[in-house]
Amino acid sequence: MHAFSRVALLELVAMRLRLVRAVVSLVGMLVVVSAHAAAGATSLSKLCDEYWQGYLELNPREATALGDTRWDAKLEDITPAGIERERGFYQRILERARAIDAKALSPGDRVTRSALIEEMEDRLALLSCHLEDWVVDPQGGPQVELMNLPEVTTIRSRDSSRDYVRRCRAMGRYLDDYIANLRVGLSHGRTASRDAVKKTIAEVERLVGQPVDSLPIMVVARAEPPAWSAEDRMAFARDLRAAAADSLMPALRRYRDFLERDVLPAARPPEKAGLAGLPGGADCYTKLIRVHTSLPMSPKEIHELGLAQVARFRKDLGELGQKVFGTSDVAVIQKKLRSDPAMRLSRTRPRSRPRHARRWRAHRPRCRVGSASGSPRAPARWW
């Protein structure tokens, strides 16, 4: 073989060896990257599961509503120590989620990571508002939410009935913790609006003014599993009645008295009913906008958006009024809509329905619809 041919052959072999090394190196890099990505996805999955399990434990009533019965005997810990424990939990999850390398994740897992981070930021923002210090809510306060527990509680066994009794017995301590939080808010000049306090007092007054057996939490005692013995039925009703009479009722009276004696005199008047009337309220308002809308908008921007929408609506109403009533004056249009009998549906005039509407009527759901509020005078929520 000629010298030139030998050199060419050696160069060809060397080139092939370099190519093989490059391929092996590339495969190795892909394996490392794939392993890194798989490790990141696994860490994210475990972190999401850890968050969800911890969240349910921190919010046992929500767990019950979702069908998870592990914490059916408990209520939320709303003491300062309990709230700080919750804050620390969310902070740890947030830090670990941020530590996961987003570049090593699949597109879907990157979305999951971002959603988890945003969820933790929102929960921390909500806790930083310290709503527990001042909120007195006629729609969702303890006098409503605790009374709604039968709506999400299923008694399947004597064990589940005992859990329910323990939860109802814990309501007294829960209300006392609620009062203690409001007392802290009072010391910092943070109070609910006067209207909200008055409505809540009226709701609690109606609850304490009725017999124990008429309380909404007692409903489950009248719907025990039919397979129970008479002795088990009597024991459940007796224990539940004792929990309501010894723990819940006295605590409701303490809550009513505290609202009347301490909160109502300091409650914010109507002209200061908004969050701006609270110390630190403007900052909290900005946080709540982000929490509830996911939008980084300021209260001023939200207000301007509302004004723009109202102006647009009034313009459309004026144009429609010009066509129908011959005037674009919104005040005149509104007056005619509210007071002109011709604008109301006549009860004597026969109404015809399209055939397809009659078919829909034949297939409408036949279910009972009722108020979800535990208090007879609380604003109703229907579904």
C-alpha cells in the first residue's frame, strides 16, 4: 500500500473514532439531561402532593366537603400559632418550588410549577392581610359556615358520628378563638363595617333564640343510617345535643355579646365601609385583586375600568332608548323601565313558547333547590 493511502486510511479511522466519541458524548449528555428532567418532574410531583395533603390537613372542613374523611373530627386552627404554622408551610412549599429548575421540565410541568408558585404567593398574600383580625361576615362567618356543615357531612358509621360530635364540640373553642382574633384587630383599629356587624348580630341572636334541637347542625341526628340500632341512634342524638348545648350555644352567646359590646361601637360607618377605611387597607386591597383575579392591577385601575364599563353601558342604553322611547336621556329611560306598566310582563296575556322550549321543559331537572345559608336571615346563596 502506498504511503499516501496509509495516511488517508489512518485519518479516516481517526475521523470515525472522533465521530463515535461525539455520538457517545451526545448520548451521555441526553441521558444526563433526561435523568435531570425526570428528577425535576418527580420532585415537582411529590411537592404538589405534599402541598395538597398539607392543605387538606390545614383546612379539614374543605377536606370533608371533598369526601376526604381523615380530619372529620377537626376544625381549622385559627389561633395566631395555627396561622403562623400555615404561613410557614406555604413559605416552605414556595421556596422548594422556586428551587426546581424550570428549564429541566417539560412544558406541561413548567405550567404546573408556575401554578404552584402563584398559588403559594396568593395564599401568603392573603394571610398577610390578617383578615381574621377584623372580618365579621353575615354571609360566610362562623354563624353561617358552621351551621352549613351538615350539607357536606355524611354519617356512615358510629365512628363517623363520633367524629361529627367531636367537631361540633370543638365549635365552642373555635368561636372563642375567633373572638380573640377580633380583639387583636380592635387593639389596632381594625374593625368590620357597622352594617356587617349588625346583620351578624341579628343572625346569631336568632340562632341562640331557638331550641338546641332546631339548630342546623342537629339535622344529621335525624338522618342516621337505617341499619343502626335504636341504642346507637339514641347515643348519637344524645351526644350531639350535649355538644350543641354545652359548647356551641354558650359560645354563640359569647360571640353575640362581644359583637354588641365591643365591636359594634367601634365598627366602621357606611362612608368608611371599604377596605380603604382600614389601617393598611389599600395595600391589602391590591393584594386581594391579585389573589382573586391573577391580574397585577391597582385599585385605581380597577376603579377606572369600572367607570369605563359603566360609561359604555350608559352609552348603549341611550342609543337603545332613542330607538325604543325616542330619548337618549338615561334617567328618563330608567324611569320608564321601572315604572311604565307597558314594560312589565302581563300576567293576563297568554304567552306562547316555541316547540323546542316545550321539549326542554319536559326534560328539566326535578330536584329540590334551597338556600345554603345556615341562618334564616343571612343572604341566600342558591345552587
